[in-house]
Amino acid sequence: MAAYRSIRDFDWVLLIVALGICGLGILQIYSATRDTVWHDAWWKQMIYILVALLLMWIITRIDYHTLLGQVPVLYVISVLALVATFIIGKTVFGSRRWIPVAGFHLQVSEFVKLVLVLLVARYLTELKTEQLELADLLKLGGLIGIPMALVMKQPDLGTALTYLPVLVAGIFLAGLRWQYAAAGVLVCALVMPVSWFLLKDYQKARLVSFVDPNQDPKGTGYQVIQSRIAVGSGGMWGRGVTKGTQTQYRFLPVPHTDFIFSAFAEEHGFVGVVFSLGLYFLLLMQIVQNAQMATDRAGMYICMGVAALLLFHVLVNVGMVVGRMPVTGIPLPLMSSGGSNIMSVFLMLGLVNNVRLRRFIS
């Protein structure tokens, strides 16, 4: 009977929408990698999705309260795994982010997102206060800051920044004094000029090219310029699958990973873009709905943490490909090619379903 209720009460809308986005991603990966060295990326993506669905089912079966109880252990393992990437990790494009596991290369920083969602949920739930105090903010910020610093050291600024939405969403929902919020904005304003000197040379170049990509059209500004051309050439209805000039003639860099939305916009046009963004909107609203129906604060924090993280991913990636955000290497959830990201996203969706099912399963 419990198994029947579990299947019946599963959030099928969430799953169907997520798989719909995955389907668009597979189609675009196939088109973008046709006749290239990555021509097999589309079917590999299908395998990643199948594995991700299995992981989603597994994490859905484990009561999220049990997972919350293991947060200290999971956090320590996450930090140690990030440290291990500096020792045994594989370097790709100048960044050491991947650890070899059973013939595959897993990006540890992607799975850390899941742990941080649980960490914030447990920490804020245990406070049992209407408003956060400064000591609480500093402690929670420090706990998030350790893995952020390790990921930035890889270097991977983009993934490190994705940890912040989980923290920000949590503290605002928990009750943030306006004085602390104002102080936080002031500190950020003061730190940003100093942080320029902490960035790697390629990161500085990306920020400069974001301001004016035409300063170096064949270098740091090349990606942004070609991406804008691809998006604009799609018009209303797009050029059609495998018919995008910027994508098929290889002007657009990495069209199956970070810039997949540019390739998608070129081949499916404004209509395709609106449809895909509509699916993301439905996905996020479904997660928020589960947060509203959660039986406790911990479940609400988990769902809203996942929603904030996915929203950040979509806004930054889409903003990046149209030249409204700096190039950061943040993938588009469920669409970009890559195993670690797709698995981490489905694990987080599994957590959301976990919260939903605990309303029905005793």
C-alpha cells in the first residue's frame, strides 16, 4: 500500500517537465556535435540521464530527515573530496575539477551543491528563531565559504558562485534583519574592487570582454560575439535542426555545453526559446509549490534552496549567451552536455520529491 501511494503521489509533473527539457537538450547536443569529435555526446547524455533517474529514485526513497541527520558526515566528506581533487583530479582547460571514478570523471563540486542545500536546511531549522543573529550568519557563511574557497582554487569561479543562492535564499526565508542585509550589500560593494586582484588572468579577461567584447573580437570577446550572432540569426522560428550556420560551421564554441542555449536559439528561434524558458518556469513553480506544501521548515528550506540554485543557473547561463552576464562556465541545467551536472540536478529534484512524498508516507 505504501509503495502504491509512493508511486501515485510522486510529482509526475516535475519529472515530465524535467525530462522534456532533457529531450530538448539531447536534440540540440545531437545537432551541435554532428560530424565532430563529440558526435557521441548525445547518446552519452542519454546514459547520464538514465543513471540520474536511478539516483533520483534512490534519494527519493530515503527520508530527508535521515539525510539531514547525516549532514555533518556528508559535509566533511564533501570538503575532503574537494581537497582530493587537487591530489588525484584531472586537469582540463587549466582547471582541476574532476576525479576519476570507475572509468568516468565526476565533478565533485557539482555534488557538493546537494550537501549545501541539506546543510542550510538543517542549520536554519535547528535555530528555531524568527530572525537570524549576526553570529548565525557568520557561522553559516563560514560553512558555505570553505567549499566555495576550495572550488575557486581549482579554479572554478562559476560553480563556486552557484553555492551562494542556496545561502541567500535560506537566510531571507529564515528572517534577515534589514540592517544585516544593508551591511551585506555594503561589504560586497567594498570587497568587489579588492577581489579583482584575486582573480586569475583569464577571469579578468572575461570581465573585460563582457564590458566590451569588441576590444578583442578574436580572443576573449570571441565567444560572446559569436553567441550573440547565433541567437540573433535564429529569428522567429529558427533555422532548423542541424541547419544553424554559427553552430554547424563551428563558429560557436562549445555549442553542446556552456553555450548550448545559443545553438538552441539559432536553430529553434524565438518560439523555441520561449517554449524552453516556459518549461524552466513550470519546473521552478512546481518546486516552489512543493515548498509551500512541505510539512516542516526543513522541507521548505530544501525545496527553496533547490529552486534558488536552479534559477541562478538559468539566469546566469541565458544572460551569458546573450551578452548580459560575464562568461562564467555555468551549464544550463538539464540541457548542457555533462554527466556530473545532470546527476546533481536530478538528485536535487529527488530531494524535492522526497519532501513531497513525506506528506503522504508515514
